[in-house]
Amino acid sequence: MDALEIQQQGAHARVRGEHMVANPYYKARNMPFSTGESTEEWNQKAVAWRRGWEQENYQLEE
């Protein structure tokens, strides 16, 4: 999954009313020690999801 898709997931979560800490990349099953991916790869996904959530949050607050 690419960063844009992950950002869209974050934005959709915000529209559904989920809190930023609902980021699925913060769940143990999606962290590097469970997935085997590098910390850098995991962080890029976590940041992309958060960025999408934050952008949508900004839009909703205007």
C-alpha cells in the first residue's frame, strides 16, 4: 500500500469520528516487531495515516 492510500485511510477515519490514536500502525500487530519491516518503513506508514487524519481534521474545523 502506498502513502497516498494510507493517507486516505487516515482521512476516512477522521470523517468517521475516530481519534488520532486510532492509527492502526500503533497497534502491536502492525508494529515492526510483529511485521518484520524496518522501523523506517513502519514510521512512514504511521506518519502517512496521521497526516491524512490531520488534513481532514483541519478541513472539518474550517
